[in-house]
Amino acid sequence: MRPRIALPSVAVWCECRQVMHLPFEHFPALSATGILRHAFTQRIPGINVSHDKAEVLNRLDAAHGEIRNAIGIGDWPLFTAQQIHGNKIAVIDSLTPFVPRFSRLSPSERGEDEGEGFGPVRHESTLPLSLAKGEATQPARRANVPCIPQNRRKEFRGCDGIITNQRGIALGIYVADCCAVYIIDRKTPAIGLVHSGRKGTELGVVTNTMERMIDRFGSDPANMVVQLSPCIRPPHYEVDFAAEIVRQCRDLGVNEIHASGVCTACDVDRYYSYRAEKGKTGRMLALIGLDPMVAN
């Protein structure tokens, strides 16, 4: 049976909500799994984002924290990835007591900041490519606290994706034209969240993430749901890497793939776009976590 790719209209594809004027989206396909909490933040009004990435994330942090609270994950540990446009994956489970270190790629290998590849393209992109696979690991820890202080946040160095089978922890990926790819194994259950732009897609970061879920958690692609976030698309970008992500997922055996076709550069009133805003822009935050209140 040919895998199903859901391409509903924007009106039904996402559930857009406002919390104290802080906008975010819920994806119906993810909500329908009934085992997780998730969100995709939109442009936050009233915040000047014409700064470097570090300052921008600092300015957006309070608003993103309010959105985490709104979806019920404000007291969960938050794990993010460094996002170097590679294909290394962090694994969070109860059996991995260490975090291997990975050397950083050079600027020419990893691109420039979040906007890698979103300036003028100098050469033809080849899709897909592959590199040696790798993973980082980190044990999951829980604590019942009203907010997440800095020591409750963890950034995995050298990684662009995170997977876990642990409940009550949040995974986060920042994007502004790149695609945040949500991966849910409904049966195990287990989840993954991936940062995939042009270069990451070339390196197979999404399929590498799913293969790590198969190896580590016994996941089956036939039980997976994949959701692509809004990202830049032609004609605002020369390569349709979102379509390539869909193709890679299909080739691995995923039956349920949801992609909206929404282009971030087409709607800068709703989304941040690195290319459309010439590098001075904010970041959307993709969030996902397995709900501890839902039994296996």
C-alpha cells in the first residue's frame, strides 16, 4: 500500500491559539495520537529581533516559557540541540549515563547560524548525501518545580536531533526557515524532534533519527507519525528540501506523513524567516514531550 501523505489546507492543518497574545500552533495529526503534548510557536509580537541569535533567543525566552506553561510542560526539563546542520542525534533514556563529545564542524561544513543555505545558492544541491552516523546520550531526570532554571535545561553539543522514550521531559528545536520534524512512534511509545534544513536533509538527519529510534527503542516506521513544521519553500528558496524529507521518510517505510506546504518566507507576519529578513530575525520553537498522565 502506498504511504499516505496528508496535505490538508492551512485552515484545518493547524490549531492556532493565543495565550496572552503569544501565538502558537497545535498540529491535529500529533494531537490525535493522544500520548503527547506539543506546540510550534509563531512570531511573538512586540519583541525586537534585529540582533544576533544568542540575544534573540534571550529576548524570546520569557514568551516561549509562557507557551510551555500554557501546554502543560512548564515544569518539565527542557532538552535542546546545538543545531550545527549535521546529522548527529542525542538519545535520552534510562540506560545511558554519559554524554560523548563531538567536535564542531567548520563554518564551511555547517553553514552560517540558523540561516545556512538561505542566502544565495552558489552551487547545485545534491540530495541526499550521507555521513558516518553517531549519537549522544543523556539520562533523563525529573523534578517537580514550578519553572525551569538554567540547570534544568540541557543543550546537546554537536547534535541536530533528539530522541527519547522517557515521559515528562520536553524536547525543543529552534527554526527560522529550516524545518522542525516531529517523529512519533505511537506503539513503543517514543518521540524524536529534528532540525533539518538543506544541509541536514542532504546528510539524512531525519532518517538517521528514525534509525536511531529503531535501534534504541525497537520502533517500527509503520507505527510512526511524521509532521513537518512550516519552513521555507520555492520560489523563495531554490531547493525543496521539505519534499526531500517526505521522500526519505516514505522510503524508510513511514505511512503517515503530514506536511502543510506552508512557507515561512511567504508569511513574515506569522513566522520568522532568515532569508526574507536578511538574517536579522527571531526563531520559532518546536516543542514535544510524552505525556506522563497517559498510560502505555
